[in-house]
Amino acid sequence: MDSGFFRKYTSATLAGGGSQTVFGSDGGPVTGRIYNRVYVDGEYDFSFLFANVTDSTFSDGSRSVRNMKIPPWRLISASVAVSDGCEPADGDEAGRTGLLFGGSRSKFVGEGEIFCSDPVRLTVRKGQYLSVGITCAGGLMPCHEESVVPVFVKSEEGWRSCVHIPVPAMTACSRQVKTRVCFWGDSITQGIGAPKNSYLHYSARTAELVGFDGIAYWDLGLGFARADDAATCGVWMEKAKTNDVVSVCFGVNDINKGFSAGQLKANIRTIVSELKKAGCRVLLQTVPPYNHSGEKLEIWHEVNRFIREGSVGADAVFDCAAVLGDPEMPQKAVYGGHPNAEGCRIWAEGLAPVLKKLI
């Protein structure tokens, strides 16, 4: 991970992004657009970080697993535009600015390579979208299968909603801040449950409550992700370590995929320990309620007792399960296993004061 990139750039969006899994193509060119809403105002250099390696295990692991180096592919061209809307239209190419990679319009992306675009100067207002356009070709390429932001691919019939295009791991700008905050977790942290493109998921709402004065936020949530993925200390962990404060919320998928309480607790210890060794301040959250029953419910209770004890070494603990569950049946996900907008509002109102103390 290039430390120089993170010294110059900070995240400009509250949307989750990254290489969740891969998609196959026939090797022919694919053209797509990704729309991320920005929370910054002003004129900055922007750069877009990409990673040709998967961060986490997708679904049952049959398509992709964590830390999988993706084979080479070709980035034919890329562009960016600032827009008020988030839907492409034929004939809008004139308003787009081409992106370069090492001074070149195209790039051969190597196996497992992490790379970024050259800086481009843009003026944005909070609430506008940065539309990143990519044309690429290859047999297997990274994508964010469960994206909660608008993603489109162009076909002979025109633009259609489709996630099969590489997306930036960070939409970054040269805005300098005092504190970098990361939200690290699974699909709940990514924002599944809140309406698509609403930016009403708990991490985005927490950022709004804490504020943006001298603070940048990066959402590293990914659907299907597990603490067991994060604890392997791959590229995903290296991304998290570039931040000053990391909010950690894992466990639902570990429990659902059959990991024991002992395994989950060990992985949580590793995550906190590695982040602390990197100099991060760590806010550890309990495992959210997910309507578990039987043995899975026993594991959920045991792991949350372990987190609440505060013995793992985190700088702060927030009991999200207590604000999301039913007081009489704490394992009951009142606002859904993937909390809806109302659940995310309540979560953020509880989490924001705890996070603020670490900034």
C-alpha cells in the first residue's frame, strides 16, 4: 500500500466501495459508470484508487475468497465528471475529463496490483456526484456485486443498471484533515438495508452527526465479509490501518457460516491488536442482532459478552446490539437483519458521541 497516496489524499464519499468479488467476461471491452456522492466542498486534486485483489470472501466462497489476486486485465480508458444527477446519458462524453495512469490513457493491470489514477483538478459541492467511467477488457475483473450506489454498464441497447465493472476502492481528494475515520465491517456497514443511493446507512449518518470539520471518512464495509477475512491481515487490513480511528463491526457472517465463538473471539483479538500496533484508535462494536436461534444464538451471546467486557484492548466499545434489538428478546432484529433507515438513525445517534470522543 503506497503510503504517499494516503499522505496526500483522503476519502471524499461516505459510500462503501472496493473489490468485493469478480465477474467474468468474454474478454471484449466493457464500459461502465460508477456514481459516488461526495461530502466535500471546494476545488481539489482527485485520484481514484483501485485494487486488483479481493478484500473478503463472497457468499459461499465458490466465486471468490479473501486476498485473491485477480488475473491481469487491461484498462483501456477512464474518465470522470461532476454531476448533479446519477444516471448516464448518450452524448454526455463532452463534459467528461479523461483520467491518466502514469501519464497514459490506458494501463495494463497486473495480477493483484494496487494502483491509482493521476491527479485531476475538480471543483465539487457537497451532495454532487463524481461519475467515474471505465472501459476495460479481460477474462476476469474485480467488481462490487452488492453495490448500494448507482453503477451502469453500456450495451447495444444503451445504459443499463449493472455492477460488473471495476469500482474505485477510494474516491480520494487532496483535502487535508486532522483525523481519518474508517468504518470497517460487512454489508450492514456498507449500507445494505437502507434504501439504495440514500446515504442513510449507519456509518454515513454517524459521519453527518460527528461532522466533517477536519475529519475524513472511509467506508470499508463489504457484503458477506467476516472477521475471519479481516484477521488474515491482507490488503483490506492495510487499507484500514491507514486511518487514525477505526470503527470495527463484524460477526454476523462468521456466525452464519459456522465459525465457533472461540474462532470469532480470536479473530476479533487479532483485528484489534493489528490496528493498535499500527497506531489506530479502535472503536469495537458488538455483533448486531440477526434473529439467530439455537447454537448460533449461543455464540452471538457469548461473543457479545466478550466484547462488552472490554478486555480485548479496544479504545472504546459500543453496544449496537442493545440499541437495535428488542429489550425482551435482544437477538430479535427489530429494524431488520440489515437495519433499515430508522434503525440506522437510532444506531448513529448512539454511536456518534462514542466516536467523537476518539477524534
